[in-house]
Amino acid sequence: MSDSTPPNPAAKSHGRLSMRPTLKPRDLMEEARLVRGAWVARIITLFPDAFPGVLGQSLTGKALDFGLWRLETTDLRPFGEGKHRNVDDTPAGGGAGMVLRADVVDRAIQSAMVGAPMDRARWPLVYLSPRGQRFDQAMAHRFSRCEGLTLLCGRFEGVDQRLLDHHQIEEVSLGDFVLTGGEIAAQAMLDATVRLLPGVLGNAESIEEESHSNGLLEHPQYTKPPVWEGREIPAVLLSGNHAEIAKWRRAQSEEITAARRPDLWAAHQAKPKPKR
Ligand code: SAH
């Protein structure tokens, strides 16, 4: 984007449905139906070209093409100050690096939130931040039940605190490490969230059984060939006895969780046992 480009509040949509010029009327009706109810991700970033990125591949990419979810990016740059559209400045009080300006990011947020419900429970406004609450499967479920989600990707030393306070922004972290920007964190969180939307994964069962959904890590998986490098698939999995297979998987799941994640195991054991 050149410096002379005026601020363009219209978000760029990666929902590829709207780009097909030869839709038949029936397809158009279908498109409207899908897009109206579709879950929406809005990203505020200095690097809109980084999207959809890996989200454009495989299951999340197909779901994007089918209109099961929409992705809109808001480029932060055009909202910058002056001829050079500056978005950052030196930290008050001194120190290294640059800080994203509250006034600049505010303009981008105003633009990115157009049409979204004000109720943050229906449409969370999230700043990706290593100081935030740690993202997990429960949060992915919460996001997937909302109508949409706006993600603010930071860069440099982050954003002016007043902006976060003013908009009651929820800070969310991908983990206890520091990235150079929020874009990778945003894609990771969107991947985890989008795959929970209805219709995105073919087999809904795979969501219920996988790691972190029931408080346990998943059992090991095997596929053909039956013997590889002298290693056999556990005999029970080839027995055809579904009750025994389920029992074995459950036991493996518990063993692996106890060995690898004592924190999850303790929480699992503290939970009241469901009546079977
Ligand atoms: N100075 C900040 C780090 C800034 S890193 C601090 O010490 O807290 C630059 C940007 O990368 C941040 O604004 C944030 O948007 C993103 N980022 C870095 N680590 C992250 C993490 N673990 N989770 C989510 N976003 C992260």
C-alpha cells in the first residue's frame, strides 16, 4: 500500500464465495444463506497479506470456500498518522522499541467493529498478547459459539495501554513465549476455533474423543501396515472387539495423561465422575 492511499475503512474479505462472478441465481441464494449465518473472524494487522495463510489450506480452507466462516482483514497502515501513515512511536518513559499508538489502533478498531454486536459475549474483541490469559480448548469452544471474533495483532513492543483499557479488550496469549507479532497466534487460535464450527470437520465424533476435549490426552493412533520396522500394531486394535478397543484406548489415554501432564491428570481426578 503506498503512502498516498487514503484510509479505506472497508475491510478486505478473504471469503472467496463473493469473488465468483458467474454464480447462477440459485447459487446466489445459497451464498446469501451461508454468508448471513456464517461465523466471522476480523483481523486487525499490519500484515494483511499473511492471511488466510495456512487457514486457506485443507479443512479450514475448504470451509472458507464453502462460506462456513468468513475472514476479513483490516490493514492498520492506512489509519496511521501523516504522510507516512505512522502507526507507532517511542515508549513514554524511555526504553527500547516502539509502541502502537492508541489513536491509530482505535480508528482501525472502529472500522473493524462496524456491524458487529457491542456485546462482547456475542463478539469478543481480543488483543493477542503474551500477558494474556492462556488460550485453550475451552476458549476455542467459547469463541466458536459466538457470532464472530475480532483479533488485534500487535507488533514491536505492543499497544498503548489506554487503548486496551478504553475498549475493554480481552488479552489472550498463545503460550508462555514471545512472538514478534500476533499474526501466528491469531492463525493458531482461528484454526482451533474454526474446526469446532458445525460442518467444518466431517466426523463430529473426532472432536469429542480428541486431546483436551474430555480433560485427557488422546490414546495413540495406528494405521497400515500392520508391521513396520518390526513394530506391530497392538493386537487389541485388530481384534474387532469394540468394547475391548474402547477400554484399551481409555486406559492408554489415562496413562499418557498421568505421565505427561500431571496438571491435567489432577484436574481430571478431581472432577465428579459421570454416572455410566
Ligand atoms: N513487549 C511485549 C511483547 C511484544 S511482542 C511484552 O513483553 O509483553 C509483539 C507482539 O506479538 C505483541 O504485541 C503480541 O500481539 C504478539 N505476541 C507475542 N507473543 C505472543 C503470545 N505468546 N501470544 C499472543 N501474541 C503474542
